[in-house]
Amino acid sequence: FNAALEGAIAAQGAFLVDGHRMFMGHGMNAAGASRWLDTDCVHPVNEGHHQLRREAFRVFTGELY
């Protein structure tokens, strides 16, 4: 599914910030600061939001934040 989505996004000249990929290993079973999702398994905690910002900046600019 991700490969098809990436192809469609590239064909439109858009950008993909792959939150699914970056949150792998940082969900409800992660401990302490490694957990980026809140107890509802959907909404990011502050660190999760920070990491999304960093990844979006990297995708849009090609530079690390």
C-alpha cells in the first residue's frame, strides 16, 4: 500500500511524510521517552509531535532539523 501511495504522490509532485514508518517502535509498547503515542494509540504526545515536525522539515527541505 505504501509503495502505491508513494507512486501516486510522486506523480502529483506532492510530498509524503510517512508517519506510520516513523512511529514504528514508538507506540504503546515502547517505554518512557521512546513512546511517541498517547494512551489512545492515535494522538502523538509532545515528543511525537516534535518528531513529526522534524520529519516534515526534512521531507520538504531535504535538510535535517
